[in-house]
Amino acid sequence: MDVNFEEITASIRAIKPRSEILLEEVPAPQKLAPYAFAMTADVLEDAATGRFVLLHDPDGQEGWSGKYRCVTFVRAAIDNEMAADPMLCNIGWAWLMESLKANGCDYTAPSGTVTKVASVSFGTLENLDEDSELEVRASWTPTSGKNIADHIRAWVELLEMSAGLAPIPDGVTQLSRSR
């Protein structure tokens, strides 16, 4: 028996990320599936940003190989030395795969791209510093509606790694940012 979509979205809304990350529910795309849920994330100081969309079609969709599809995007500012690493794109994809594994996510049909962008400004913009970014765009199919929140946690972990946030050690509780 599968979980209903309202229970899934309730479990997603209950996720409390670390204090540097702001999660916000946003309108989901309406024409891709009968059910959809979307959220954005921003890491403080513009270190990274992202979007997560969960699609659900009770009848399944052939291109998904299942009834659910997670579609994600993460963009992070990176230093120029990191952008010069020829393995950076492979590392970005490995971060996603490691996050899914670490969060116990069962899935099939992963796909995506990892892009590194390095910008140098010229002319009237020549006083701007060089700028580099990493983008991870990915999608995968959770094998069931159970534990979908773990897939969101994996995406948040990818945001943390992309933004260069140090992991919080097991057993350590982070203080909240409320004032």
C-alpha cells in the first residue's frame, strides 16, 4: 500500500534544515503530473540556492519508471581554484549519489547534468571579480511513496556540500537562528 500525497507533503513540510538554510514551499508546476509539490532553498550569504519538485502520477509515467519523480536543481558559488578542477563535475554528481545513499533513499532511473561556469568580466564590467558557479540538475524516481522526506534531506545535504558548509557531527545539536 502506498502513502497518500497529503501524508508525503506533510512529512516534507516537517523537515527542519540546519540554521543556514531557508526552505520555502513554492507553487509547483501544474501540467507535469496530477500531483506536484515544490520548494526552494537558499543558503545564507548566497552560498547556494536550489529547487526541489516532487511529481506524482498514481498511474505512473513511462519516462519516470515509476509513480514518483524527484526533479532538483542546486547552484552554488565556488572559488576559482575549485572551478579549475577537471574532476569537479564528477564530484558534484558523486555528492548527489552519496547524499541519496547516506539518507537511505531507494530510487531508480537517475539522470542529470553537472555544469561548472567561470566568468570573467570585460569593458565597463572589468572591475568585477572573476566568478565561478557549480550547477547540479538531476532527477530520479523514488521506488515508493514511503520515506520521500529522505529524498528531500538528501537534496538539502547536496546543498550543504555545494555551499561548502561543514558537516554537523553526530550528537551535536545546532542552535537555531531565532532571536
